[in-house]
Amino acid sequence: MLKYSYKINFMKFLLEYLQKIQNKNGFISESDILEASKQFQLSPAEIFETISSYEKFNLWTTSEKVIKICDSPICHSKGGENLIKLAEKLLNTKIGTYNKKFIIESCQCLGECDKGPVMTINDELFTNLNEEKLKQIFKDQKLI
Amino acid sequence: MLVTIDGKKIKVNKKCTILELATKNGIKIPTLCYHPDLRSDGKCGVCVVEVNGKLMTSCNNDISDGMIIQTTNERIIKQRKINAQLVGCNFEDEEEFRKWLKLSNMPDIDELKFKPHASQELDDSSHDIVMDFKNCVLCGRCIQKCRDIQTVNAICYKGRANATVVTKSLGKKLIDTNCVGCGQCSLVCPTNAIREKESYKEIKKLLKDPKKHIIAQTAPSIRVALGEEFGLEAGISVTGQMVSALKKVGFKKVFDTNFGADLTIMEEASELIERIRKNKDLPLITSCCPAWINFIETFYPEYLNHLSSCKSPHQMFGALIKTYYAQKTKINPRDIIVVSIMPCTAKKYESCREEMSVGGIRDVDFVITTRECAKLIKSFNIDLKLEKKMQFDNPMGPGSGGGAIFASSGGVMESAIRTAHYFLTGKEYSAIDFKVLRGNSGFREASIKIGNKTLNLAIIHSLKNARKILEILKKTRHKYHFIEIMACPGGCIGGGGQPKPTSKEIIKKRAKASYEEDKSLEFRQAHKNPNIIKVYMEFLGKPLGKLSKKLLHTKYSDKSKCGL
Amino acid sequence: MQIKRKTNFENFKVAKKLSPEALIKKVEKSGLMGRGGANFPTGLKWKMSRPAKYLICNADESEPGRFKDKFVLDNNPEIVIEGINIAMYALSTKQCFFYLREEFKKYKEKLEKIIKEKSKYKITIVIGAGSYICGEETAILNSIEGKRAETRHKPPYPSERGLYDEKTCVNNIETLARIPLIFEDDFDNELTLFSVSGDVQSPGVYEERQGITLKYLAEKVGAIDPYAIFFGASGGCIPFQQDLILSYKEMEKTGNFFQTGIMFFNNEKSVPDICRSIIQFFNEENCGKCLPCREGNFRLLQLFQVILKRKWTKEEFQIIQDLIDFVPNGSQCGLGKSSTIALKSAIKYFKNEFDKLIE
């Protein structure tokens, strides 16, 4: 019997295990991966491969506020790209640049196309955005 | 089934892929990520063919009754040209890219329109392997080898979409991962993104230094494979030409590592007999494969007591060169440089280990692979094919037939049994060719009667089978007496430093050549080799004696790192 | 709307009176087609998968312009569970996996409550982790098994060898929601949920018959100066035509692939710009396994980003056209094969807009 086999992990859901850690700590550390490796009898490399292929999982600590502004076709046509540029200007940062307090990340279609443009801050959804609304939300969130 | 390919109607009985059918019928379809020993996923898209008006990859699609296949037409050529554009920027340099285009029957293109976009740093932290992923085309062959065949998992994918890269486990440096240095990844990399850590250029400089006494020793696997680097077919033995070329390059002496293999047999057969007598630490497991040693130290350190304490052949030989040979020739051992030419990348780290030195002097100073050896010879504008055959130098060598078969999986076992049988019974084994120990499978078992004892033997190649047998040992520890384990598929002839391409078919041909060499030699058993008898009489004393233990034996330690 | 009808598990009792074989025949006869986008006959899929070890309810909707699955979860999750029960009876399956997109995790609690109260079979909820490709039927298998989010080669299809190498049936959540409705007197297999968004007065989900004209839909949703119509990100595009019939057969004639997520754009919007955002979507969401899709889409995006600063040279536009044919020809899965359909149609039908951007 080979030591590594996905059949051994029958009905043990790696995704669920990783999501619990991600939701609690905001990221998955190396020691978490080594522990998962023992529980699931998979090599750390395979777990690392799975983690890095999903958008939700982080391998490093993330900012307090994660801002995602949708730029998929509908939101894009309603000015999504300009909203991203405005957010970059208001927060004096670039998309993808990490700092302890906030980070603007790219995101794809959230399934709210009838209420676009949309944005999430830490899983809280804001819809039907425009420039004034964005500024107000950032003020409410104490980002500016 | 009736299949039409390029207008030709062919009757097919067995199911196969479109690519296999084309190859069988002499039609060359270009490939990049395809490898006959590995699973085909259709990753690179180069092998497209047209079937019923649609384009599809031929490596992972099966034929079906009534299929009409076209392997080349205007649409397919256009597709391949764009594919070449996308892939071309990842090759080491344009020359290598154009060589690949020609070799694989791809259409030529004018100039490369895209620039590469990968951005990983070069990783040369390991002693054995260098990983330069800016040249990676993501064919995934290396990961298949490391995951499915070696079960080491030192490399993996990371990310998704255009940020997908091949990288080391957990993003660490290679030396901090579980990598055992077997080099199977470098053996299958089509663009040399993964390659051995080269040292032949440094040796070339040292060859010019008149104060240094540089010696080369060549493994049994080199002589049956080196010819492939010079255009010869696989399985042609080029022993004599290799010696001649190496002498021309400037090595003062060219020795035969088969001699070192004979030393290993003398010591290991004696060790086997002692362990059987004491019924202690059985089964005895061979220790001449450094990647296997790295593997057991990393993943199964609880079994270290089963390993033979013998050094590997080239290390034993190096130790003797720096003592016995140095004394005989009155050369200062510090002026002797031993270069081992090996089919192996893991031996580079092995030669650096602290245990592989005596009195502060390293047994072996450099290890270069078969591929590096070819580059060294070519850099002197020498064509191996045109060299005259020469003999190995004395006083250390040549080796016996038992040493020659070390190259192939099962060879160490067979050779050890030839000698152990003589040591135990005083008689030679009746059938000198232990056919029952030969074969291609990575997990072979056999039982052999020596005198009134029946020995249970196992021969393993590929680390996934090493895992398998260690898991079996957990339950039935005392079933086996002696196990040979080689990390590389096929044994050393399929080693990580051998010429590319290497496949199961080519390994079979190389193995055949090494068994033929064994048959052709004057002495076929290690214990009959007069030079071996002389060394023990003049210098070492006896196998497992005090001096033998000091020079020819080693020890191991627990090197487990990140869990599994 | 029929999809909002509360059937209260009555139709499950009716379905159980038939044998599984007869039930599958009934589904086949009803003509119900899969609502996940591939339009495969549901009854035939069940026949091929039977007896299935696992059923997977695919609620990983991430296609831009499509938000009907969320509508079903908001308005009538009970009918989905009932549909799953009927399916599991027909397929002789004991275990179902309900794969929810990560953004739908808020529905987990409510679904588990319904499953506990009403479901006769075991349904386990699995939540995704942000990957569009996991909506593809083989990638969803890899995701549940804990592997890297990438597709598998077909054949073998999931009905032969799927989850944990067993026979598996993967159905879209809307398909399963329509299963109980087959037993209603007014069942209509052409009824489907259209998600309409863009430059319209009333964006949202509408239940209409396939085969309606674009004029009918545009009037219903209050389209404002419709100019270009895009069918999701992977369906293609076409200039607004009053009498265009919205059905799979008719759409094929135009070279597009019909999707039920319809995006209306007025003539102030730039079609090349919308194409750029579509290519950006596929560039970020492909799994990265195959070279043609991964590299081809990346180079296309690089070329489309050129127009932000300057115009295309004739050579660059030729490369774009070459790549548009190259990517689907070399790709292994549905995403790669459909990532450039929108661009191809856009260049065909809106050539003048592209010509303005070439030197």
C-alpha cells in the first residue's frame, strides 16, 4: 500500500479543513500545512499546491481590511475600473500592495451583476456603487 | 478497428492513442511534454492533429473505429507555428529552441515575438540540482516523476492561471525540502530548467595545472550510455573509446569503478554472512545508492540499522586511491584529485559528506554526470566514435564482471550472491547468471538456496517501491534476508545524470549491454579478481577488518525535516 | 414563476411510486436539458450514470452575467432538495455533495435545516474556495477530493469514472430544481431562468421560454438603446437585432454559443473594452494546466492592454486574430474552448470599432 493516496482521504474534506484555519487566522501557515499533512497523509507539497490554486486561501498574513472591487464585464462597463483607480487614489496605494491596515485585491464576478458595480470589504457586500458612495463607504470603514 | 491516418487505412486490434498509432506507423508528430514512461495530459498542445474536422491533441486521445486522422495540413501547421512562438521564449537560448524545432518535426518560424514572463529566482542551494524556472514550459514531467514515481514530493505547482509555476515544496529553497537529489526531474526536463549542478568547467581548469594529479574513475553505467551523447544508438558499449577520450582530455589515470564495486561486494557479502550468523539487523539493505540513503535518512530513519555500512563503490575506490595508491606511487594525497564520472546527481552531495573522508582528506573530490562528461569531451573537439580503444589503467583495476552488472537493477544483488555463495560454501554457484534476479519490474522477489540455507531476496528500483517494501517490513520484518534498493527506475543505467532521452526501452538496451560486458570479461566474480586479492593481501587485510572498516565503511544519521 | 412554486415534497412521493427505470424514462421524455450551460439532456445523463455512487449538485455559479442560481437559493431552496431526492432515488445513489460557491456560504445553514427536516437521503454541503473553474464538472471532482483546482481530461466522463473513481452524476442546481416541476401539469421544458443585466432599467432574473425574441426580452427588461448583446463571458456577442431568437439552435447559426446570462450594452460602451475585460476574466480564472489556454489568453490580454496607451499595429492585430483561433484548438476543457468566442464574434460583427484602434 502506497503511503500517499487520495483514496485514503475519502470523505475527509481538505478544503473544509483549510477553510476553518483560513477563517480563524486569516491565513494558513507552514505549521498548519505540516499538521494537515499528518492528518491527511498527504505530502506538504500537495497541500501547498491545493492551497495556492484557490483564490480564497492566503499563505501569509493578510491586511485588516481586504477590499475587492469587481471588474468583470458588467461591473467594468459601469465604471469598475475607474472605481479601482479612485480607491487607489483615496488610499494612496496600488492594487495588490500589502500593508497592515488594508489591501486592494483584484476579484472576478461575484454573481451580483444586476446590482453592479459591486465591492466587498472582508466579505461584506456593497452594491450599486458610484464615486460618492465609494468615498462614503471608505469613510464609514475608517479607511480615510 | 479500421482507422485512416494521412490517407492510409490501418487495421488496429488493440486500443491505443493517436500518437502511439502514428509512431508505430512511422509518422512523426511533434511533441514537447510527451514522454513514453509518463502519463500524457495534453498540456503543451504541440501534438495536435485533425480528426473529423476538429483539432485535438494526439497524446491523450484514443483511436476509435472509423476515425479519419490528418497529422499535417495548413491549419495544423499554423497552429504549431503559434505554439512554437509561445514556447520558444522559454528555451535556454535560441539555438536550443531551433534544435528542438528540427528534431521534433515542427515547422520553422521567423523570429520570436514574445518575451518570457516567469520570474522565479535561480535556486542553486542544493549540491546536486540547479532549478532555473525561467526556462520552464510547465510540461509537468518533473512533478510526475517526483510525485508518482519517486513519492518524494520536493516540487509542486503553485498558483493558477498565468501565475502557475513549478516550484519547490512550500516555496522553500531546494536544500530545505525533502529532495533526495535523485535527479530524475533533470533527466526529463525538456528545456534544462532543472539540471545538475555542473562542475566540469572547474575540472577543465584544474586539468591544466601540472602540479595536480587528476584521476578519473568511470561507473559501469557510463560505458553503456556515453555513446548516445555522440550519436550512437542506445546499448552500444564504448568502454575503450571512453578511456582514450578521457586520457586525451588530460586525466593522468583513468580507473574502472567496477574495481570499487568489487571491493563493495567483498565487504557487503561478508557483512551479509555475519548478519545471518548473528541473526541481527536483518534484512540487510544495500547502501550504494546515495539518493536511497538520503531517502531513508529523511523519511524512514527508524530503519537505518538495516543499511549496510559499506560506502558506495566510487567512495571506497576514492578512499583507496588517497591511501593505497598514494603510498604506492609516493604522490602526496593532497595533490591527488579524484573525479568520479557517474550516472548520478545524488553522488555530488554524497562526495561532500563528512563521513566520506579519511583524516580530513575527501575520498572523492568531484562528481560529474554522464552528460557533463560528454560536454567535457566535446569541449576538446574530440569525437568519441573515432577514438581507438584503450585499456583502463593499473594498479587499481580493472574490475570483474560482477562489478560491471552493478549498472543494472539486480546487479548488486546478483554480484553479492556470487561471492556470498563462495564465501559460505567454498564453491561457485552452479548457474553464474542469476536470471531469476534479472527483470524490469521495480519490485522483484526471489529465493535462493546457498548450501542448506534459503535466502529470501528482494530487488527494488524507484523510490515508490522502496516505500512499499518498507511498509511491508513494518509487518513482516523477518521475511527477507537481503534487499537491493536503487532510487532510479531501472537502476543506475536510468540514473538522473544519464543522457537524455532515457526511457524504459533505452534502459533495457543499456542493461543488455552491461550484462554482455559481464559475459565478456575474464573474471566474473569479485572474489576471483586478482587485483582485489592483491589489495587485501598487501594493504587492507581482510573484509570487515580494522583498516577496511576505517576506509571503506561509513555511518548514517536521522535527517528528517518537514514531516512527511 | 414556476421556479418559485412550493411543491412541499409532494412530487417526491409521486416520483417514488415509479421504478427508477420508469422515472428516468419520464425525465427523458420530458425533454429537460441541463441548465449549467452545456445543454445536455438530463434524462440521458441519468441513464448513463445509473447506478451512480455519487450525485453532485453544482451551485458554483461564477459566470459573469449569470446570477440565477443565487435566485433559486434565495427563493426556493426546498425545491432543490426535493429535486435532489428524486434524482438520488432514480440513480440509486446514497450520497450527494452540494457544492456551493464560497460567496454562497451564507446559505449553508438554511440548506442544512431543510435537509435535516425533509431530505430522505444524505446530502453533504461542500463550500468552494474561490475558483471559477470549479464549476466545470471535472474540476468540481478534483475540488471535492482536495486536489488542485484543475480539470480532468474527458473521456472518461464522470458518469464512467468520477468522484473517487466511482460513477458520478453532476447536475446544475437549476436543473435539479426543475425536476419536481416535471410532475406538474403545466410543466414546460423550455422554461429557463434568464439573468439580464447591463444598460437596462430592470436588471434581474426572468423566467421565460427559450425561443423568445430579443425584442420581447428587451422590452420586458427596459433595455436602454441596446447596441451590443453579450451572452455571458463565454457565449459570444451580436449586435442588437429585434427578431433574433434566443435558443441554442438559432444561436449556433450566428457562430455564438447560447448562454442564459444576457448582458445589454448601449452604444456609448466600447466593444473592444468589454472584450478586454472578458479576456482579463479568463486570464485570471483558467486553471493553468494547458499551455494554449494559459499562455494564449495571457498574450491576448497583453495585446489588448496595448490599446490603453496606443493603437495596434497591423501585425499585432494579426497576432490577435491568430491567437483567437489557436486557443480553442489546443485547449483541453470547456473554458479554453470558449474563452475566445466573444472576441471572435466581436471582431466579426463590430469590425468598425476595432478598425478605429488599428494604425
